[in-house]
Amino acid sequence: MIRDKVAIIGMGCSKFGERWDVGFEDLALEAFNEALDDASIELKDIQAAWLATCFDEVMCGKSALPIANALKLPFIPVTRVENFCASGSEALRGAVYAVASGACDVALAIGVEKLKDTGYGGLPEFGTVMGTKNRLIFPNVTAPGAFAMLATRYFSEYGLSPEKGKEILARISVKSHHNGAMNPKAHLRREVTVEDVLKAPIIAWPLGLYDCCGVSDGAAAAIVVRAENAKEYREDPIYVKSMQISATPGEELLYKWDGVHVETTVRAAEKAYKEAGIENPRKEIDLLEVHDCFSITELVTYEDLGISPRGEAWKDVENGFFELDGEVPCQTDGGLKCFGHPIGASGIRMAYEIYKQLQGKAGKRQVEDPRIGLTHNLGGFPAMSVAAICIFGIK
């Protein structure tokens, strides 16, 4: 159990977008320097670091050594982690567990990704990241195609007409764009209407252009310490209530998946709630940052997290339950929809927004008096995935 054993005392987040003008090191420093200043510590105080990056083989390579060089980390252990789209949460989990175990007192988690420069699919390096076996098994798999099947099955299972289903998905995107338009660090900062979403070009039916997150560069960082020492650094640290990661054993992909849920999210959430002492997430969670790689992913995640009853999340969307002024605001910063998805950075970027919200420092996007926030970071495809759930709170 790590509940309330570790606290975050500093976080940083770069501007996300098409950052052609900067490299891997520049993005890392942008996030790291903000985190260091926020924590009011010096470089020499950091005792271990975890780097998350997924596809950035061209600039970063396969080890964590480049982050030690870029940040001038002082002869400390550095570890690179990668777990598909959940890589950022995996890095934060490594730092948190190291501090909780007593292996170190101050640890850094940082996620960096330069998708624009690496071509994201256009270079040979990208084609090998899933391994030789998966290249043979999944020669034609695309993320939009896989999640589009989740959408069509959801419509069918719960009696939504194609028109109604697409309208619900559009409302999710509109909500996120509204929030992201107020966030200076987001990549996409323009509001859209339901009509804009419905008229956009189709990527993989029923998912259109505005149902899909973008391709961006970005970085985010967190500095963690033991909870009993947190107030020595700042008056408003944020405490880690739970961190859980679940990976599918394979049966879902082969013959068990019903097409309307993501089992790894369900399992990780169950374990996270137990560790955090949460019995009714719909009532006890104050805000969410979920892995909205596609609008349908966000819709299904509401149910997989137990926030909405199974098959009824679309009703909550209609009723404004997840709006900025709703019962459980979701994607208060704009989410992947507005930040894009620089893979290694996304999980820590989500935590950055929860951190700021819990401290009351989210500006125009500030939720009223939040105490518990949750991040959900999903890697892979609906039936073959790894899901990370992190719960943060104030004492």
C-alpha cells in the first residue's frame, strides 16, 4: 500500500504542439525547470530519475542516459521505461514506489516525446516498436480503426442510432475543446460546435477528425518525496492515494471481449479504489483526466471507472455531468483531444492538471474545491491494452 506515503512537491509541463523549433533536450528542460522551481529544490537534491518515452528512438535512443545528459543529473540512477501510451504513468509509478520503499528521498519522473520529428509511422524505427511477432499478426491495425469498432459496438449494444451516437461523441469533443481553449499549454486552442464535429471528414466511421486526438510534441515532469517530509518543501503538496497498472493476459483479444468495455481499465480501477479507500467513485471523485485518444474511449472509460452506470454514460454526457461546471468535470485542461498525445509525456501531463486543480491554481478552468482527482492512461487497443490509474488528493 502506498496510500498517503508519497507526495508531489513540484510539477512542470511544456507547451504541447508542433515544436519544430526545439529538440528532445529542450522539451525536457522546459518541463523540468518548471518542476524544479515549483518544488523549490536544487538539482543536487534529486536522487533518482525515471524517463518515459515510447517512439523517440531517433533522438533519445533506448536508454535513459540522454535525460541524465540533458538535465545534468548528478551521477544518480536513471531508468527509461516504456509501456505504450501508459509510459508516462509508468515513469511516475517508478518514482513513487522508489520513494515509498525508502530507496530514495527525492525522485524525478519525466516524460518526453518528439512525435513530429520522428515521423510517427513514416520511419522504419516506428515499424519495429511492437516487435516482430506483432508486425506479423497486426499488419493492418490502426488505432482509429480499432476504436471505431468500440464505437459501433457501443451504439448497437445500448440502442443508440448512428445519428444519436455520433451526436454524443461530438458533445464530448466540444466539451474538451471548450476547456482546452482556456489552456495556454494546449496544442489546439479553438472551440468547436457539435455541427463542426459532425461535418468533419471521417477517419474511421463513426469517428471523424474531431473525434481523434492529434500528433504533438511535449514533455511533463514530477518531483516526489516522502509524505512526512512534504511540508518542508511547500504548504500545498499533493498526496498520492493510489497507483495501479493492469495489463491484459490475452484472452480478451482472442475470445472474451464484448466490444463495449476495456477490461484492463476496469481491473486497474477496482484495485486503485480499494487502495485509496474509495467506495463510491461517482460521489467521491471530484475530477478526471482520462485517456481520450478518441471520443469513444472517453465515453467508455466513464463506465469502466464506475463513474457512470454501464450503458448510461451517454446520458451523463447529454446532461452535462462531465462539463467544467458539472458533477465530475473531465478533461479540464482539454485532454489528449487538445494537447495531442506525445506518448511518453501524456500520463504525467494528466497528473499535472490534477495537481494544479487540487492546489486551486488552474485559472479560468478551476473546479470548485476539489479534493480527489483521478488520471487514467491507456496503452494499446481496446481488447489488448495496459491501463494505469492514479489517484491524487489533499489531506
